[in-house]
Amino acid sequence: MLDVKTLIDLIDTVGNSDDIAIRAHERNPLIYSALAAQVKTTLGALNDLGIGRNDRVAIVLPNGPEMATAFLAIATGATAAPLNPGYRAEEFKFYLEDLNACALLVDENSESPALEIANQLDIPVLRLVVEEGVPAGSFTLEGETIDSGNRKIETGPGSADDIALVLHTSGTTSRPKIVPLSQRNLCASARNIGSTLGLSKEDCCMNIMPLFHIHGLIAAVLSSVAAGASLYATPGFNALKVFTWVSDAQPSWYTAVPTMHQAILSRVVRNKEILEQMKLRFIRSSSSSLAPQIMEELESTFGCPVIESYGMTEATHQMASNLLPPGKRKAGTVGVAAGPEICVMDEQGKILTSGQTGEFVIRGDNVTPGYENNPKANAEGFQDGWFRTGDQGFMDSEGYVTITGRLKEIINRGG
């Protein structure tokens, strides 16, 4: 991937190709030239509706190809704010108010409780319409023009420092924090992941991760598009259907959290014929610690290396990763720095040497410029240009990162 800093440049780099970009079960594929056209058409439609650069569009869509392309299109010229479609009404109320969303995007048949909340908050609703027989990821937008008052709409694609994506992150200790991620952040992270995994247009990623989470959005969707590879978009994780999708997609890799890997392993005995046909180049694991015995079982079952990576929302996902062969994979570690610089720091801000335990800190083009409207969190989270991750551990003499705990307790529910 070239060193691009905006999503429109990323799209233009791959957008003249007839290679397949997006696939889905029992759908016609979307090629890259059509994906580029979809992004630009959607951007024009958003501008016509009164939505421009840095305007926030809350997205409440099910997993699938349209969620992937809607994210790409909105992030290119506005700000994508994906929300979990499973939220209850009171949760939607909190997030829509906190985000100051200018519009809510749902599918044309949605009955989400977000609709009632949008009506209460006077937030315009956009509907995503998919015509029968169109390629996976193709859609049109319908909605009323947004009253912008005297505000000037900045049209066209965003710049490197425009905010492309906003997500919330939180532990159990505080109110959820808004993490704004710029176009520069997204492009840098996609480039880092593509480089770590050696992605090319020959690859196909089967996405089973939710697309309201940084892992699926960046590691699966954006890294694939940046590499000109193809994405097989599923409706979301379902252990009973994974091997059907594998048979259809013939992916070269997938990325998941450990609980998903374990569920997939539990279905192997019923799918031995499909297993024999699989040609995975590697399997990726992130968002939660992968037990060494699960890593070993995955490698022996699927006959490919398992790459454990370390990521978080504030880093636009990936920070460290184990390496593909002939590089080393050290079970129990999350690998070496894979994009941003990583150091270990003590409480006073002193950088520690290998083997010494402290807090992991990072800096680089993929790191958020700071939490929104939260000076306390920024004062605690940033020091001398480094972002404090809140994760504790050490690095060995080869730079491999071992996480030993959290400085602040959080709940990690299945990654």
C-alpha cells in the first residue's frame, strides 16, 4: 500500500481495478471500480442531503457487505459513528446525544429502537436501500435534506486531519470516552496491518467480526481494501455457519477473538470435508489474550500459522503483532511493535529497559490525537507525546511484548 493519508486517495489507488472488492454469500461480487463509484456516489448524496466533512452519521446497520461499504463511503467525506444494533433505547439515547449525531443511518426495513430516539432528539433518518440483484455492498440513500441553519457545509472528500471515525471506549471506572480517529490514523493503521500480514490482491479475508468495533472495521475491512484484496462479508459470527461460509469464500485468512476461535474449533469434527479443502495462509487473533494451547490447536487443525496481535481503539487497532514465518511467533506474547513505536514507561515517565515491568506507551500516525471533550482523560492518557495504554507488562530483548495485566480494571467480555 502506498503512503496515502486520506481515504479518497486510498480508494483511488485501487479504484480502477476489475478485481473483486466485496463478496457475500449468494450475492454477486462488487469489483473495485464499482466500489470507488459507490463511495463517490454516496459522498455526493450525503453532500446533497446537507452532510459534509466532520459531520457525524450514526450507523445502525447489521453486519454485511452494505455495512462495510457504508462505513467506507461515510468515513471518506464525513464522520462514521457505528453503533451496536443490539443496543436498547436508553443506550441509543446516550450515544446519539453524546456523539451529537447529525443523522442516523439504518436499513430501509429497520425497526430499531434507535428510530424512536432519533425522532425524540430531532435527528434526521437516512435509509439504506438495496435493490434486488445488485452486487454485494451496492446501495442508495434515501432521506430528507438536513436543515443546516447558517452552518456552511464542507463538501467533497475529507483531508488527512478530518475525523473519519468516532467510537466510544470505556472501562468500569468512568463514563464512556469518545475516541476520534482521523483519516491519517485510519490509513496508517490499514497500512501497518497490511504490511504485517503481507496482504496482496490475491488475499481474501472472511470477516466474522462485528463492524461497530475497531477490530473488524480496520483489521478486516480497511486493511483488505488498502491492499486491493477481497473481503467476504458475513452477517456476523455464527459458529454453525462458519464452515458454510468458508466453503463458499475459500478465504486466505480470517481475524477473530479467542472465544470465536474456540467455537470454530468445536465445529471441526462435523466439517472435515470442508477442512480438507481449506487453504488458509494464516489466522489472526486479537482483542483478547489467546491461550497458547488454543493457538497450538488452531495451527495443528488448520495447518497454518496463527498470528496474535495487540490492539486498542485509541491506536486505530493494531499496535503489536507476532510475525509470519520466517519471523518468530512467540506464544504468550502479542509480538513486536507493528506500526507505532512501543516503549515501557514507569509512573514517573521514565522509559524502562527490556525485562522491566511498567506501562506500555505508544506513539505514531495511527494514534488518536486525543479524547474528545475530556481534558482529564487526556492529561492522564498522554505524556511527552506518548499515549499511555493502561496495559502493564514488559518487552524481552527481541522486542516481544508480554502483557501481565491492567493498571485500571476493565471488563473484557469475549474480546
